[in-house]
Amino acid sequence: MLMAHAGEDANVSNIREELDEGALGRVQSLVRAFGLMDELAKSDSMTLSDLARTVSLPRSTAHRLLTTMEALRYVTFDRATNRWSIGVQAFTVGAVFAQTRDLGKLGRSIMRSLMAEVNHCVNIAVPEGRGICYVGQVAQNGFRPTAARPGAVLPLHTTASGKVLMAHWTRQEFDDYVAQAPLKGRTSRSIVDADRLRKELATIRDRGYAMDDEEYDAGLRCVAAMVHDRDGLPKGALSVSDRSSQLARTRLYELGPTLVMAAQQMSSEIAAQYF
């Protein structure tokens, strides 16, 4: 809650109270809207009266929230039956979450097999804003966690997983990324020049896999390949990483083709899951 400061005049205090009430009202509307969607998710469809009664809202309030969500396609209204149901946008959001989660779960057998073959940590990551979020990891017993632990969000341009995703961007997407914020380095090996990074991404695109030779962490190396969704679009990155003392630079080139094949297999399994 916004508090009035000492010595503040009455007008300023009133404005603060109005802002506080406005913010609270918006949050309350959001909570009520999600409540309506939760109930619709439990049923094929509901009338306005039944829905309002179930969530303990006046019909007028429920109708206002529903029509707003209808405009955004989160709910839909059948005018022939006067019933409300979940809309296509809610399904789209849910499907994206399911696919993201499945990258860590669906591909786990592939990740285990890959780990047993290469004897290094295997990770799966998805884009998250200007970073890459690691959503799954398979490692041998005794492996010391690195920066690429599940839940961590690391910069795109200093990681193999991030760079392999960037390699599939359009020129405009790359230019927008560079324009939004400077390319900050993490180590002396980080690529912080836009032209040099652009050339690096072109090489990655032609080769099929990306490498992080101590670009994020001076003691860590990684190699990554693209995982595609059912439409063939970039979805995430499968990677192999380890301490530099355990993963020589020359070994990255050996692992690259193997990783590409594993990523293609994971892409096929994900595509099959959604057809």
C-alpha cells in the first residue's frame, strides 16, 4: 500500500490513495478473471448465471470480465446456446507451457543415453526474454553443478545454447537484440562485438551446432544443437557441458555431430507427441 510521507499535503495524500485503490482494483479484476477461467476449464461450457454464481460475482461484473477476455480470445461465447467456454488463446498459452515442460521430460531418455555415451553433463534449455533458461539436466553422480543448472537464466550471446538459437534469428531480430542493450562480456573470451557475433552465428548456422569455449564461465565449456517444435521452428537447445579440465576444446568438435543427431531425435519425439 502507498503510504503518505510526513509533511505531505492533503491533495498529494488523496492522489496516493486513489492510485493505490486503482492498482488494487486492477489486481482484483485480474484475480476474478482467472477465477472465471478456472471454472470454465472444469466444464465444457457454462451460462453466465451459473458461472457468476459459482465464483460469487454479480452477473454484471462477470459479464464485463468475460467480454474483455472474449476480445482477447481467452474465452468464447456461443450465441446460439448462450454459453461461455475456454477460448483458443488460453489453449495456445497452455500448449506452449506443455511443450516447454516436455522438453525436459519427453527428452529425458535421450538425454540419459547421450550422457552415458559422452560421459558429460547433458542440458536442455529454452529461450526466456533476452536469456536462455535451463529446464532440465542429466549428470553423473558426483557432478558439481555449474551455472547451467535447472532454473538458471543465462545470457544468449555468451552461451552455446543461446547462440544456437540466435543463429536461426532473422537479421531484424538480431539487430533488435543488439540495439536493446550492450553485449556484455562475462570472460575475456566473450563475444561483445556485434559484427563478430553475426559472423559467429553464420558459422553456427552452417555447422549445425554452437560452442561456448569459456565465454560465460572461465572454467566451463559447452556445445549445443537446436531442438525444433512440431512445425520445424526453433524450440530449445540440447547441450553437453563440463568443466574445462574435463572437456577439451577439441572434444567440442567431436561432440557436435553426435549432439545434432540427438537433438534431431528429440525434435522427432516432440513432434510425434503433438500430432
